[in-house]
Amino acid sequence: MAAHVEEFLGGLPEMSNCYCHPGRAGGSPIANSHYDTWCYLPVMGFITFNDEAEQYLCAAVLRPGNVTASAGAVGILRRLMDMIRASFPKVRIRVRLDGGFAHPGLLDFLDAEPGVEYIVGMASNSVLQRKAEQAMQYARILVGVTGQTEHVYDEAWYAAGSWKHERRMIIKAEVVQAEGKELKDNPRFLITNMPQSPQWLYEKLYCQRGEIENRIKELHSMEIDRTSCSRFWANQFRVLLTAAAYVLMQELRLSAATTNCARAQVSTLRERFLKIGALVVASVRRIVLHLPKSFPFLATFQHMAKELTGSPG
């Protein structure tokens, strides 16, 4: 079994595939110069297993708005990995992180973990740009031939000044061609300990982080960023309650696995299956819900009810 872990900061992470991304959640007045506002910087953790479509929310940690993106990530990952290994001793763990997590302490932790694969985004700098220049030149030549945006993949070994040793760097040398505009260089960089080709690692693995953006949008639709309490821990509790509600919605979506709602957004599930008019009849012994005899999604509703061990009265 393979587990993927991600952490997502700046908006909101994933694990075993584990993915992290920085996220914003307003509330207590904590200034953040990057976002130029008063905010929190929460971390959301997600995990997927093998080739499953669902990304399971497994961590929701609210943090002050003035911390670094990687703050607390090692503790979150260590705890999640221990829990996964306790349940699945032979699991292979793959960690995917955005560029805000390219911190030497976090990378050292991942290197020290046995059997853990990782791929982490890396912010551009002058050294990396020099290493990517040959591939960038080739990409510019391709744009001149095709007249379209082109990209070339390459790799190099790199060590920042604070790193203990060199690590494999994946380079995506992209030149963007937009109508009526000058060519734009757009190099991207990844750090990894995985052996696959640069193109496979970037396109088939790292780019899949985009699906986590949909999970973040779902969390926002459930108002996980509604953190207007005056105390930090009160806001953390609100985030946990919203996260728990989201996990329940994920279970509802799983119950619809073989229907046309298998990948429905949370907002769609809520509109179709929770906002249903019902007659509530309460007696001393029981409470009975009389639901409509027919509505557009009745067959799917009945299927989901049976999957959730419900039985018709």
C-alpha cells in the first residue's frame, strides 16, 4: 500500500500522499507582511491511499499569521507517519509539499525517515536560475519554432548554504507565449529523493497537488475561515469543528462512489441531499422523519442511505 501525505499552506496540507499548502483564515489581529493583512496561517493535512480519488482531511492546525510556512510541519508529519505505520506496517509513504516547506530542518527530517519519498517545491534563486539557463535557452528555441508556450525538463544537484548536503533538483524550464505580449521565462524547481524522470515527477506527481485546491475551496465553502472569536484557542476549536463536519461530508461522498455524485463537491451534496423538506413526527418512543416520496435524486439518495447502513421504514 502507498500512502501520500500533503500539507497545504497560504490558503489551507496532504499526506501519505501528504500535501501541505499555506492558508489564510482571518480572525485575531496577527499581521502577515506577505498577505498584507491581519490573519492566521493555518495548515491543512490530507492523505490519499494508492490511486483512490478521495483526499482525506487528517489535520487542521491554526497558527498565528506571523509564523514561517514550515512552522510545526515536522511535528504534524511525524505524528501522521507514526499513525499510518501503526495501522499499515508495510506502507510506503510519499510526501508532497509546496515551496513554503523547503526548510532545511524539514528536509533533514524527511531524509532521516526510512522508506519515505518526498517531492517539495523550491522557490527560485540566482543559483537555480543559472542551473536552469541551458534548458531555458532550449525552451526559447522551441517557442520560436512552434509559436506556443513550451517547457523543457532537466535536473541538477543543489545545496543551499544552510543545507548539510546536496539534493536532487528537478527543473521545469518554461517559456510562456501569450498573444500580444513578450515572452516570459517561468522556471520552476522541485526537491526530491525519488529516482523517476524529471517530466514524470513534475507532471504525474507534483502537478496533482492542484486537486487539493478543490478540497480547500470546499473547506472555504463550509466557512472554515470564519474565525472571528477573540481568543486563539476558540478559533482553533471552530476550525476543528468545521474540519469534523467536512470529514462527515467526505463519508457522504464515499457512500455515493458508484453514482453520478461520486466526485460531487460538498456544496452539491449539501444542496441535493441535506436540504430536503421533511415532516418530523416525535413520540415518546421514537422520532420519525417523513421524507418526500419523490425528488430528482431519489435513487442516489436511497443508494447512499443503504451504504451508510440506513434502512427504509
